[in-house]
Amino acid sequence: MVRLPGRPVTRPPRPFGHPRAPHSPSRDARGAGGSRPGVLRSAVTGRSVAGQVFLLQVVIVLLLVVAAVVAQVLQVRHDSDVEATNRSLAVAETFANAPGTVAALRSPDPTAVLQPRAEAAREATGVDFVVVMNTDGIRYTHPKPDRIGKKFVGTLAPALAGGTVTEHITGTIGPLVQVVVPVKDPGGKVVGLVSAGITTARVGGAADRQLPLLLAAAAAALALATAGTALVSRRLLRQTHGLGPYEMTRMYEHHDAVLHAVREGVLIVGGDGRLLLANDEAHRLLDLPADAERRHVLELGLDDETAGLLASGRVATDEVHLVKDRLLAINQRPTDLRGGPPGSVTTLRDSTELRALSGRAEVARERLNMLYDAGVGIGTSLDVTRTAQELAELAVPRFADFATVDLFDAVLSGEEPRPGTALRRAACAGVRKDAPLYPIGERIRFVATSPQARALTTGQSVVVERLRDEPGWRAQDLERTDQVLAYGIHSLITVPLRAGSLVLGVANFWRAEKPQPFDTEELALAEELVARAAVSIDNARRYTREHSMAVTLQRSLLPRSLPEQGALEIAYRYLPAQAGVGGDWFDVLPLSGARVALVVGDVVGHGLHAAATMGRLRTAVHNFSSLDLPPDELLGLLDELVGRIDQDETPATGAAVVTGATCLYAIYDPVTRRCTMARAGHPPPALVRPDGEVEFLDLPAGPPLGLGGLPFETAELELPEGSRLVLYTDGLVEDRVRDIDEGLGLLRDALRRTPGASPEDTCRTVLDRLPARPSDDVALIVARTRVLGDDRVAQWQVPTDPAAVSEVRASVTRRLADWGLEELAFTTELILSELVTNAIRYGRGPIEVRLLRDRTLICEVSDSSTTSPHLRYAASTDEGGRGLFLVAQLAERWGTRYTPHGKVIWAEQPLP
């Protein structure tokens, strides 16, 4: 215990439980018979700690007793209410479901049958009433007969709907609970209602009888608790010796809890410079002698600077002084600022240990921050190389001076690593750029003795504290390792990049600037960093593999080159989405009669499913176009196909359905310059006229593919020669930051800037305003129209007379001579003879022959019949049936297409 020298000791404070001396007057004044009234008076006055505790405990006990009584009363009332509800519901449902209730309700006089039963049920169950009524609420039964035939008072609608109604009301007999239930016939129809009720007083009488007993028990508990509290307060009063709160607080302010338990040194120096008080911590920090109190501070053996500070009494705040081998932070304040005695109070803190502790805490905090940054900064993209570079950049310079990441080549391409193969440096970061380490992209095969090879083989991290003393590392490349050592790199941590059972590569951390080598604590941090990065790298590897597969599939499904045709000059672009492959596609399909079909479509979504669906739709369009169908009929067949795909790929099969697909199909005829188009939920095409005017064609929108139920409509317009038709998907005009109207306006402005430009230049100009990696796929086709002039087209009207065939042959021969195609005269005559003869024999007039000279020589014979000829093999005894067989042998292609007025049979021959 610390004692101030010279302080009077007539009544020193005593701690808890310290008995008074035997000769204490207070003990003599309280004999065995006279002590109880004094104790009770002290306990109830509240001036002492014991009195305050006594009053507080009495109040708490009283509140607990009152709360228990109230809770019990509320619980009893709640139980009464529940009991009333359950009993009423049970009686009503039992009576409603009783045999004969339905029949009684349908009898001529329900009251005569049901009233005795209801009263019997009421008396047997103890409820106050059982009322049976019809669906209009008119009572058939009631305890008071004068109320029979009157309307029931209560809610009936839920019960008429087949439910149960429970109501708490106050009736003429007091507060009660009534329940209304329906009476249903065997078919489930509500034919009547039954209501049962009981007053809460009937079921709550037990609570009223229990209340006096409950109050008596509460009073007894309160008395016992008060007596026990008085005994505790008496004991507390005896132990505290009647001290009040202020006296006890003052006692403990000057006791060991303040002076000896704190980890700061406390010194009190008087106005004359003598040491009045020094606690244990001050003795330890300053190494004071045992008799330091009452001695002048200049005589304590302290250094001059510290002793001068203590003797001066001036204000000091966190002044650091070197006392022997300790750095002490000293705070000093005078004690006479507010009329106190002269002198000063000084506190001492050992900042040597504090600095070491704060240094360790700072290191731990920095490591936690680094791990947090690794969690949010590594793996921001699904790119293997980028993720590896993020790991290297995070570690430099906070953890290492240089960091490199080496991965197996298979990992970079998305495949699983193959141990034993060479690695490739995927990332490198450092405090300087001229380090003689392997550069990025270098293919490395580590020797078996190197730390990297050992880490790859064992799966364990390797710490090389001094690279100069590591012969296994130096054996990798003697010339390069000498350069590394000469550069100043002296320590290494190699950690394998492990994702589950796969080792993806190694991460290397190099130290050059700091002279200390890596230690085991830093190894744990490196392993944690690499473990987090390995998961991200493996995710990026898996994504790369899936993305490569999807891209390969998509590229294989899109057209690699456009077919040769002379009707349109075409340029196209396809930009994959930033999120991955999608379902946009386009196609150019040559048709019969020198016509060309343009198609562009979009499957909603991204990934393999969208790409596969796109391939199926593109194949279907190819097949349907070979039938020479009009655009609206082709879209109708495509719509049915998408509907069947959705039916086949139900969730039960685990496949995703087609969530949406759009398509635009256009056919251009260079002879008539007419373009027929139809669209299924696709953005409208743009038309750039030869004078530069831009317009978006007003086509009937049509529903997206797969909805079914609505027909598609076509629009036909005549295009001037040199017009540019622009077909695109919604990725060109719509994204997350702008709507489609704004995108269409930007597209219009871009097209206006290209008057007279070629399709290739138009594509370039339109796409220059888009980001390099758009958020959605973009498919774009620009087609400039050409015209098959009159000098390359010949046509004749043919009478329905077989003799006219010779005249047609002669006219065709002359026209072929004019075109310089005499070599094709013989085969063309045979083809036309057969086709015209079939039209005259089996078709209907008018019959027309048309000859087109394009990339091929096209012969067409049209009539108004819709009957299509079929190729067959004629028997040796048949006189006919060989005409179409000859046509198929002589022509490169042949076929039939239907028109609104009949059909056209055509045949193509290659030009010599």
C-alpha cells in the first residue's frame, strides 16, 4: 500500500471485509439487543450503499411480483379465450357434420327437426348457444324461441365461401366468442350455416377463483423476498461499515486499483521538488531506490534531462526521454491549477515495448489489407494472363520487390495443365523495369534442382533465404543467375498455384531492396495470396476453355464466305459481344431467277446454347429457302420450328428453351428491281437511296419467333439501282446506356455521311462509332442493288399450241447467237422443248418463256397451273416420262417455284 508521508492516520480507509478493531466504539455501542433497529434504520434511509441496495432490491422484487401476477392474469384470460374459441368451433363443426343435418335443412320444417338437436347439443357441451341458419342468415334454431326466424347477427361471407368465421363480440349475454361454419352437402355445396358461441365468463370463472390464491402467493413471495433482501443489506452494511458511496469512491481513488494496477508509472512531486509518491510501475521504469519517497528528484540517480523535467514542474506532453535502456514517454501537469497544493503529477509510459507492439500490429494490418485487396483486386476479369498480372502487381512493392508468375501453356489456352511440360512466363512486375529475370512470354523449362521444379513436383512452397548459396537455383541458367545476383536480388519465395488437385504453375516473389531475407511469416502470407489468385486463375482457365469452345462452334456456324451472285454488291461485319459468343447470324442465299435472299437473325442470350440454336435456325433457313418460299411463309415455318424446339427442350430434359429469337428475311429480284421483305420482331432495315436519303422501312413488325398464333406479313417495294439496303441486329442500335430510338438516330446520321460509298466503306463508317467490344453481338449487312438490264433478259409469250414449240426454239437460238452463246444452243433447245411441252400439255395458259444471262444461263417457263412436275424413271416400254430426266441431266440445277399466279420451272446452265 502506498502512503503519503505526513498524512494523518487517525481513520484510514479500510477495504471490504476488513473488521473493525476490538476496541471500536461503534461495536461497543451496538450490543446484541440494540443493533437490529440501527441496522434497519441505516438500511432504509438510503444514505449508505447498503440502504441503496436494499431499496433497489425491494423495488426489483416488487416489480417482478407485480409482473408475474399480471402475466398470470393475462395468460389465464388468453387461455380462456382460446378455450372458448376451440369449444365453439368444435361444437359448430360437429353439429354441421352430424348425420341428418343436411337432410334437416332441406326438410319442409327445419326448425322442428333441428331445434331439439341444437338445444341438446348446447346443454351437453356447455356452450351458450347453437344456432342453425340458412344461407341467407335466417335462424332455424336459437335458445330463445322468439328469435327463431330472425336474421343472424355476424359475419357470414367467409363461411358461405366454405371457410370458418371466428368473432369476438359483446352480446346481450356479455363478451363472447362465436364461430360460424358451413354445412356442405356431399357435392361440397354450402346448404346452410351453424354458429356456436360461449361467453368468456363461462370458461374464465376458474381464473377468477384462482386470483385470490394468486394474490396471496404473490404477497407471501414479496414478504419473503423483502426479508431476504433485508438480511443481505444487513450483511452488506456490516461489511461496508456504513460508508456512503462518496466515501467508498474516494477510498478506491487512492488505493491500489489506481496506483499499482495500472501499466503507467505515476509520480507526485511536491512544490519543493521532493518525491511524494511513486507507484510500482514508476519504480520499475526509473529503477528508483526503495527509499525514494521524501527525497529530492535530483538525488534519485536519474539523468539530468529527466531529473530537470521532474524538478521544473512544467507542462510536458508525450516527451520521449532515454532512461537507461528504455524510451519513456513522459506527461506532466502541475497540481495547483485549480487551487490545489503546489507540485506536479507525472505519468510514464514505456514506448519501447509499445513501439515494438505497434510495429507488429502495423505489419499485421498491412497484411490484412493486402489480403483484402487481393480478394477484390485479383480476378476482376476472366482472363488468365490478366489475373496473373494482377497477382504480380498486388505483391509489388508491398510484399516483394519483384514478382513473376509462370503458367503451363495448356492453362493459357484453357486446358488442364500437363505436368512435365514447359511453362511460360505469364506476368511480371517489379520496382524497376530492367531486372534480368525471364521476360513475359519466355518459355521456361526448370531443371529438377530448381526451387520452382521442386514446388511443382511436391506441391509445397519453397523459401530460399539466400540465392547466392542455392546451387539448385543457380544450375537453371548460370549466366542469367549471375546477372540476377549482380542486380541485387538475394531472396526468393516460390509458391505453386494450386486449384484443387491441379497445379497450374508457380508464383515467384523476389527481394532486392530490403536486406532481410524472406521468413516463415512472409511465406504464410505468400501462400494465402497465391491460394486466392489460383482460384481466380482456374476460373479464368475454365472460362477460356468454355469460351473457346463456344467461339469455335459459333465461327463454324456462321458463313465463312459469301456465295457468288450478281444481284447485289455485299459487305458484312460480325462483332462478338464482350460477354462472350451470342446468337446473332446472317446469310446471303442465291435463289432461282438470279434473285438473292438476305437474312439476319438474333437469338436472345449468350453462350453455347444461343450459338447452337442460331446454327439450327440458320440451317432451317437454308433448307426453307431452297423451296423458293415467300418471306412470310418462310418465317411461318421458322416460327413452327422454334415452337417445336421449345417443346422438345423442356426443363425435364435439362435443356434451356429458346427464350426469344428474331429474324428478317428479304428477297431481291434484279430483273424487276423489287424487294420483298418480312420480319419477326426484328429491327426494321434501313434504305440509303442513291441520292443519300436515309429511311427506315416501315415493315409490319410481326411477333418474335416461337410465339405462334399470328401470321407474318410481307412488304414489297421497288429499289432504284445503286440503293443500299442495311440489315442489322439490335446490338448495333441498342445497349445498356441508350435506348433503340437513340441508336437508330445515330445509325441514320452515320449512313447520311456515306453518300455514294461502297458497302465496305459503309460498314466501316457505321462500326467506327461502336466500342471495340460491344455489350451485345452485332451483325451488319450492307447490300447495294444491281439491275439485270434488258440486254440480258429475253422473254416470249407462248400459245397453248404444240406447234409453237418450234418457234420458241428458233427465237431462243437467235438470242443465244446475239449473246455469243452458240455452244449452249443445242442443250437449251432440248431443255426448253421439254419444259414448254409439259406446260402446254399439263399446265394452263398463259405460258411465258424467259431467258436470263447472268453468271449462268437461266431458262424459265411459267404458267398459271400450280401442279408441279416430278422427276421419275420411265420404263423401257413407256412412250413418255423422260423429259424432266433429260432436263436434270443437261442442266446444272433445276427446280420449281410458285408465284401468286402459278408456277415457274427453271433450269440453269453454266456459261462457257
